[in-house]
Amino acid sequence: MIRTFCLLLLLALFACADEKKLPPKILGADSMQVVLYDMLEADEMVTYNVLKDSSYQSGATRIALYEKVFNKHKITKDQFQESLRYYESRPDFLKGIFDSLKARSDKPADTARHHK
């Protein structure tokens, strides 16, 4: 997942964008930020378990956790991937998503969980 974010960051630095309107079936920036945050949490959980136990079945677990994220947000894998490709090509939108993710991850755990 770190490689993906590095790639996204590079794309954000070198790509250019014109139009601000989202195509149909593309997740809005706020929705995408929430989904990506949940995906990162799933990755973190898998990585933690792999570090504890090298025999941990990370591939199957990661897929299952991603499916749970998709179900939680009522989206499909294809919709997520299409949205991700869209945002990779739009650094103006992607920067805002990454800034929101960073701000959210910088909050102390108690504040983030108890603040509604």
C-alpha cells in the first residue's frame, strides 16, 4: 500500500487537470477519503498481524477486509478502482484527499473516535 501511495504522490506532482466535475459512478472526494482511510486501517491490521506471526495468511485476509470496506460503504471493487484511477489522473482532487487523510491520521485516537 505504501508503494501505491508513493505512486499516487508522484502522479499528483506530475499530472495536470482541467475540469472539476466528477463523471458518473466516481466516488466524491469526501467518500473516497473515508474509503481510503478504512483501506489503510485494513492494511495496517494485516501488516501488524504479519509482524506478529510470519505464517499469517495476509493475502486472503487483506482481500476479505477490503470486501468488508466495500460492503460498509456500499460500493463495488470496480467502482473503487475506477474512482482511484480517476483521482490518480486528477492531482488537484487527489491532493485534497491526501491532505484530509493526513489531517485525520494526525488526530489523537481518542479525539478521532469520540468526535462526531
